[in-house]
Amino acid sequence: MHVAAIIAVAAVALIHAYVLVLEMFLWTTPRGRRVFGTTEEFARASKVLAANQGLYNGFLAAGLLFGLLLGGAGGRVFQGFFLCCVIVAGLYGAATANRRILFIQALPAAIAFALVLLEH
């Protein structure tokens, strides 16, 4: 179970690192607009807000990676905390922005959280 938890937490961290790149650096590009379903005009107007969101996604990824590097019980506490943050953000995003967020963000985090809990 330990290896599965590590892989799941790392996957959630990688998802959020990828979202950081999309929101901070690719928001106005065709790829970024396609991923988020935005127009060129909207992407340009919301670029600063998207970069801010990307930064927060980076903090989530960093917290998860820190928990993995820390290891042990202390690392699991960090992982659990940041996975809960991801789950809440995913639920809120699914309720307010796009239901897909539930499956892209909240579900992987919930699976990882369950695996981290099963390590005890």
C-alpha cells in the first residue's frame, strides 16, 4: 500500500504542477485556451487572475512533494493536509466552474488521501 500511496500523491502533485504551467505560462496560447475552453479575448483579459490561480496550484504541488520528501508520519500529515485542500478546491471548482474538475482534481486527490490513510 505504501508504494501505491506514494504514486497517487506524486500523480496529484504532477497534475497540479501541470495546471500551474497551463495557468501561468500557457493561458493565452491555443493549447491553454483549448484546455480551459476560453476565447482569446477572455484569456487576455483574465491572464493575471489565471497566473494567480496557477501559483496556488503550485503551492499545492509543492506541499504534496514536501510531504513525500519528508516521509514517515510527519510526511503523511503534510500529504493529508494538502490532499484535503485539493479535494475542497476540486469540489468547489466542480460546483462553481466546471463539473470536469471533480474528476480531474477532486477524485484523484480523494483516492490518494484514502491510500495515505490506509498506510497507518
